[in-house]
Amino acid sequence: TTSGLSGGTITPSAYSINTTSKQGVYKYSGTGSAGATIAHGLGVKPSFILAKRINGSGGSWMVYHAKANASPGTKAGYWNDSVAFGSGANVWNNATASDTIITLGADADINGSGGEYLLYVFCDVNGYFKASSYYGNGNAGTTNAIDARGGTFVHTGGRPSLVSVKKLDGSAYWYLWDSERTGFNRKNSVLNNNAAGAESATERITLLSNGFRFCHADSDHNGNNTKYVYVCWMKEPIVANNG
């Protein structure tokens, strides 16, 4: 739908939402006031949000991730930078997104006076999208071309189409894998959201019917007892969305 959305202190000038896939795109003007809110209309709590200023110079891609903290609004990440997640006070106003609204701080990258912004909002949907976290085990698994048992396994509930992983508390790339480029296991080439380099063919990840497993012990995505956040879009569920 593109009409009928209301309830926040900022009303988007344009938006498109899908209440089945639980995702939406919103265009809005910043107010410069901390605590401003936008109604998202998706009916459940968002698990992953991207915000980008589209006028003026500069402007980072700001990230909200539901597993960045027990109170996720207290943490903010950068989709286009390798820095660790930092304070969310000026970005998400230390507020957790609810099933109706998203709260903004007064940072120029998300809610500056005179700023124009795009907001991309995603909610967990069984077998379609998931934003969660895991702890690495530092184990590279076996060297078998398909079997990677021993490396960290992450259950998503469906076959991943696109996965992006970020170390939460340290500097590291957002690593990105998908099922469409190389397309077979142990050869899934990696890209970095915040780097201009070509893809790397280093064997790092195996994509499975119900999640993904690492076959590489790099500290950027599988360090022992290190916490990582990820987002995963899936190409087919292992169960129906009603469980």
C-alpha cells in the first residue's frame, strides 16, 4: 500500500509497504528533534532497519539490528563501514522499535533538519527473512568440499539466498554471500558491503537447506566466542510461515 499510514510525529512523503513479507520503504523529511517517530504499518517489531540521507553531502547508511543489544536502539551500525557498532543515542534515540513505530535521534545521518531520507524496514518472517546473531567457535570444520561439520552452524529456517554478517564489537567488514554467483558449496564467493575490491573466492561458508555453516576460522566472521549479527534473505523455507 502507499496510503493510509499515520501515527508518528513524522509522516512519510512516500512509502510502499507489504504486510505479508513485513517490509517497507519510506521517504521522509528530518526534523532535527530527538525522539521523532515514524509509523511503519507492518504490525510487528522490525528486526533490521537501514536509513540513508539522500540530499546534501556525505551521509552514512545507518543500521538498526534487533540482536545488537538486549535494547537494540542503544546500538547503531554502519552498513557502509567496517567500524564496530557504537552508541545508538543520537541515531535511534536509545529506543527499541515497536510493532507500530520507529524512534529517531537527531543525528544528521538520520533526522537532521532539512534532510531528506530513505528508510528500509524488515521484520522476521519464517522462511523468508531473518535478522539474528550467533557466536563463532573458531573452528574451520572439515576440508571436504561439501561437508563442513565442526564450523559454526547458524539456523535460519530456510535456504539462504543472501547472507550478510558483521562482527558486533570490533572492526570488520560486512561480509556478503549469495546463492547466485558461484552457487555451489565451499565456493561461495564473498563480497564486502563497504569495500570496492572484487569478490574473494576464499572458502568461508556453506549454504544449507535450513541455514549456513562456516568452513573458515577468520575472526571477522567465526572467531571463538565472538558475537556476530547477520541478516538473511531466503529463497525457500524449510517450513511454512505458520510453523
